[in-house]
Amino acid sequence: MELEGSGRRVLEVLVPHLSKVVPGKPKTYLGYKYVHEALGLTYLGPAWGESLKKQGLASLADWTYENDLPGITGIIISTGSYEPGKGYFKLFGKDEGDYPWWAEEVRRSKDFNWSPYIQDEFDLKPVDLSSPDREDITVSIIIRDSKLSVKVKALNNECQICSLALEMPAGKKYAEAHHIQPLGEPHNGPDVIENMICVCPNHHAMLDYGAIKLHSENIASKQGHAISEQFIEYHNKNVYQP
């Protein structure tokens, strides 16, 4: 059984969060609403969990079960009960409330190598890392793992400049999110979706190093993601190096 697109996008939200997860401590897990909003999904009701099931959660859970993989969907919980849905236990043939098994599945998920099933990440050097009080690895993680970054990639799924999305193994596609006005000093751009653009690795590098100008009329747009002309003008004046 192959993992289809909506399930893969849910998985791409979960895997970066595994480093923060403590098995058996649901307060370190993710809520249904958080994952739903991170992907920019339409609320289908009647509850956040039910809406997410229809848009990737159920297919991801079924895929892990059919392929005998760790039950990573167990780190998505109701923030009211701090438990996964009843269907999580049922799918794996476990009694509802089998907490030791649940904690073990979460532990297995942390130890498992999910990299073949999600988009790889490129470690580019952003233009704002010249500041002596910045740490490269911290900045890279903030940009790569943010909820807004996930949302921008989910909404566009290809480069907004050239329409390219790299073809990866198992039919996966890859693109990246870039802050147009960089976050760190000396630029101090805001971490808002209007300041972000989805790009291929080539255009990401060119933007990072100020190799190209941006023109709003040449940037593809998708509903739910509007880039502000303010940040495009900032890039062209302060980052672009003719």
C-alpha cells in the first residue's frame, strides 16, 4: 500500500515534531487542530479530528497499519482528553485505553527512520546568518519546521517562480519555503505567511544569495496564500545584489 499525498503531508508535519515528543506524556504531542491548521486545510467538521481524518489522517493511519510501521498517528490527540481517537486503538486491534501499547508505538515512531517517506530538507545558508549572535542550526530549524512553512508548501506544492517541484522517490515531490524579507539581523523580517514564498531549491539558493529580483506578476498565487508587495520590494532593494 502506497502513501497517498494527503497522508504524506500529515506525516511531514509529525516527523519534525518527534524530537520533542516524550512517550507516555501526551502534553508533548500535537492536537488535531494544530495539524489541521498547519496544513491549511478546510474545516469539514463535525470536529477537528473528524475533519483531519478525511484529509489525510485516516490514510496515514491505514498506511502505517498495512505496512507494519509504527503507529505515528498516536502523537495526534484531542487536547481535551489528551488521547488519540478510539479508531487508533481499534485499527491495531488493541483495547481502547491500552496506554502501555500506545506509549510503545510512540517510542517506536521516534526510533524509526521516516526519511524515505517524507521530503528531504536542504541546509542552505540564509543571507541573515552574518550576525555574530546568530547560530546557524537554530535559524535553520526555525524556518524549516515552522507551522507556516508547512502551510506554504502544502498550499503550493511547487515553485511559485518556475512551477518546478523535484520528483523524489516513491512519487514524492519536493519544494521549499523561503522568507522573502529574512528573519534575522540585519533584515528582521516577520514570520508571517505574507512574507513567504514556495520555491524549488535552485530559486531558494538564488533568493538567499540575492541573485535574482522578484516580480509579483511572475509569481504564481494560490488561494489562501497572498504575498505582500511590501516584502517583494524589500527583497529587491535590500537583498538583491545586481
